[in-house]
Amino acid sequence: MRRLCFALIAVAAIGLFAKAAEAVAADLPAATIEALFAPERDLADVKLSVDHLVDASVNAEAGIAMIDRMAGEVKSMLPENAGGAETLATLRRYLYEAGDWNGGLAFSYDQADPLGTNPVNRKLSRYLETRRGNCITMPMLMLFIGERLGLKMTLAQAPLHLFIKYTDDDGKTWNLEATSGGGSTRDIWYRQELPMSDEAVANGIYLRPLSHDEAVAVIGSTLVEHALEAGDYENAIAISNVLLKHYPNFAYLLAKTGSAYSGLLHRELAGKYTRMEDIPPGLKARADEWYRLNGEAFAKAEALGWRPDDGQVQ
């Protein structure tokens, strides 16, 4: 994923995104995306609603009921007046240790698809069904249950990764790594394992707690990814515009938006015209605008400290 460059006459070739295994909801209206940010909606509802928009077979109501039931089961394992530390320890045991409470099948990291590259594995319902998750679904489920238990948790980002920021009863904030039993992890570990620039950290792209609206935008970015995978660049851009209104410095999404504009350019121009003067004036005007917006999206992401190789060990 990189900023699109042009030769004077020909459009430079870029790789097309692979078709998604599932159909993306076409031409989602802005109101549908905006509704995800309604303040009364909790993040579990947002995640399951996004999954339903991608795959209509996802039953959001059933997913919420399951999460509520799981939270109730954790509560039943707690002693009276349990504090945050004991509640968190019990949640970890409930999720990541096999026992009667989970039918002897604990939730675990899917080593075959740790990043959730397969679109099917990005769905929370898939994780609940298989109990094998990734760096998208695992922190989300832990957070959704933790919030119902009264734990102070928020999502946070590292390159191509989500984790949890947890504030304990004494007001100290910890990183919780859901892909590793929900244990605590220092910022330096993320910086070593998933390299990122000092500038990106200083600008808050990575390693800071996300606000509610920012977390919604991160969850909603799945819709952009699916639209890109389907080659529906217009829909990807329309969704991105709504999400970026709520999280303007979402560098990963800015880069995805730049990729959507490069996809439009490639689809409409590559291999069709050998000379600039052969391009119809109306298309030429649109292409010039797409080229400008492509550059602006990547320039803003890079100004925030995002780099194309973020998270990749050299």
C-alpha cells in the first residue's frame, strides 16, 4: 500500500485487492455509517452491526445475548464485593483457561490467521463459534465482556494490531494483550515487536487509549477493508469520509482511503489510454481530482508518522 505515482502518459500499475469471500453491502448510505456513532450504542453492538452489514447472516441480537450471558457467567464466579483486580483475573480465567464454564474449550489465538487476514475470521460471531481468534476479535471480546463487568477498558492501536488499555482501581493504566492470555504488556514490547516511528507515537497514532468515537471508527474500518477487497472503491471512500469525520487522525484509514483513490485511477485508466490527450475531458477532470486526493490522504498519514512498513520487522 503506497502513494500512487504516475508516468506522464501511462498510469503506473498497482496491485488490485483480492475479491472478498463475502459480499460487501453495496452503496451503504452515510446515515447507516453515522448511526454507528450514536452515543447510546455500546461497542459490542457496533461490532456486531458492522459484521451484519458485511454478512447479513450475522445475527447481531444473538451475539449481544451471548456476550451478556458470558458476562453473567463471569459474575457468578466472583466473590461478593470483588474488586477490579479479582474481576480481571476471573475474566482471564473464564476466557483463556479450559474449565466447566467454557465446556473445556478455552478461547485461543488462531496461529493460522493471527492478523484476521481472512475476512471470515474478522467476524466476532466466527470467534464465538470457533473460539479461535486474532488481534481484532480477541481484544474486542475481552473488552465487551469487561465493560459489562464494570472494568475500565478501552481499545488501543499498534500497527496492524489492537489491544486493551485497562485502568485499575488505583487509577494506573495497563496494557492487556488479549492474544496472550490477557496479560499485561509494556509499550516497549509493542514497539519492539511491531515497529513504529517516534513521531507516530508522539502524535497518538499508536499506543494511546481510543475515545468511544475513535473505537467506533476503528471497528467500522472493516467496512472499508471489505469494500476495497471487492474493488468497490467508491463505497470505500464514502464510508471512510464518515469515519474520518469522527477520527480525523486515523492514519491507517487515511492510507486505505489513498489506496481507494489509486484503485479508481487504475480501474478507469490503466491499459485504456496511451496518450493523455486521448482521455475524455470529463474523466480527465475526475482522474486529476482522484490523483490529488490520493496524494493528500497519504501525505496526511505520513505527516502523522505513519509509514507503509509499520509493524514489519526489518
